[in-house]
Amino acid sequence: MSDNTALIYRTFGAPESVLSLQRVEAEELTADRVRVAMALSPVNASDLIPITGAYRHRIALPAIAGYEGVGTVIQAPPQSAHLLGKRVLPLRGQGTWQRLVDCPAAFTVPVPDDISDTLAARAYINPLASLLMLNLYPPVGKHVLITAAGSDCAALLGQWALRRGALSVTGVHRSPVHRQKLAECGIRPLEETRAAEIETLAQTTDIVYDATGGKLADLLLSSMRKTALFVSYGLLSGQPYRVLPHHPPTQWFHIRNVLDAVSAAQWQALFAELWTLLRQSQLNDASLFPLAHWQEAIALYKTPGRTRKPLLAFSAKA
């Protein structure tokens, strides 16, 4: 047994209210797992939404928050001894908002030496979702529109869609602060308040990757051609959207539904591709917060017009 510190929730609700930093005992390591001392872990929507109870049907309480991050392997069974001392992504195991994470050795992803911790820590949720969506719903030869364009996931979708042969990519965003960076990535910026322009553009858009839902999704769906495609991968607005007979086809993407069919070998191959893509991509800069300052990290994540990704730093002192 080893001492550990984790962000735990014992009931569902607002993360700021139900999360608490607690000392816990790390369990005995099983033969198929490795133990990772965490360095950094990001704050994503996919970390916060489950805490509210949106997926309570598949979450057993108490639970440790967090789904991704980077750290160093400090304990491993003999068959995984080659991972000892290596920087890795400890994925598909325990919650990552804790100092020690046990994860399946087969799905532990080694981090290349030239990839920084701040990039590696967020190389899973948004990049893999972007890659899988583009594989499932190819943008080649199409006019593409992305929503929530100030987010890392949308920015990667836009950049990688252009690399895959999209004819154009437009990014609908809320805050003007995102305009310059989107343009630098080759993505045409369009503010969400310009409803008439969005409606006109949607009429010639071939594929939408939408993370917002709500009124924006309704506007897009009502304006798009029936031969177009609407891919929904989030409801950041907190509001649903309508699907009507005259709308184009709608596909709902959730990374969890895809991963069940991915073998360990396929998993490692996906990350080999991701490292190459991430080396050539632009992401928001990062701000690091000591684990004890987790509430500040969440507050930054929720700040309108945010241009930096909050990361929990497990070795930093308060």
C-alpha cells in the first residue's frame, strides 16, 4: 500500500462543490497493470460533465475525477518492466486527478522524448476524438464547419480536416479573442452572433462537426442541405437540438462508443499517428495549477473567452 492524494466526488453536482482533495491508499498492483506517478492532467469538459451526474448510470460512487494526463511509471510487473522510468499516458484505468494512477499495461502509451509534458498531458481526449471523427466522417473534398471553434478539439478538427483535403473550414466561435489564431490555422473565423451569415454559409456546407447543440445546432440543421451531414459530439450549451424529417442526416459521436472495439495494438497505432499530427498542430497554451489549487483550474476552464488550457500539476507546491 502507498499513500496517495486524489480529487474524489461522493455525490453528483457542481464540480466546485462536490469534489474534495483526500488522502487515499493505493491498492495492491495487479499483474496486468502499471503504477504511474502523475505529472500533469488537464481540465476538460469530459472531466467535468460526468461529475454533474450526466452519466450517472455508468459511474459508481465514490469516484476519482479525470480521464487523461502524463506521468512516469514507478512500478510494473516483470512482463512490463520495460516501462519502468518511462513517461507515459496512463489511460483507460483509474481516474487521473490523483498522484498515483494504476492502468492496464497494454493500453499505457509511451511518450516520445520530443513531446513536452504539457502537450502529452492532453494528447488523448481531444486529439483522439478528432482523429476518429475524421476517420469515420471524412472531410476530403468538402466544405466544413466546426462549432465551439475556440476549443482544442475543434481547432484540431479544423487543422486536420484541411490536411485531409477539406475544401474549406469555417470555425464558429463566441469570443473575438479566437479570431486571429483560427485564421493562422487556415480556419475562417465566424462569430456565433452573426446568425444571418451562419445561416447562409450552412446552405453550402457539406459537413458540420458540432460540439454545442442548442440554438446554434437548430440554426445549422434548418439551413443545411439534406445531402449534407451533421456530426454531433457534444452539448456544451447544455441544451438539446431538434432532429426533423427535412434535416440532413445526424450522427452522434462519443469516443467511448468507438474504443470498445479498439484492440491494444490498434490503440498504440492510433497514438503513433497522433504524435505525428500533434507535432505539426497548434493548440492553446497551458496554465499550470498545483493540485491543491484545483478550484482555480476549474474556474479558468469556465472563463468565457479562455485561451489557455488549465493543467493540474502534481509535483508543484502550493
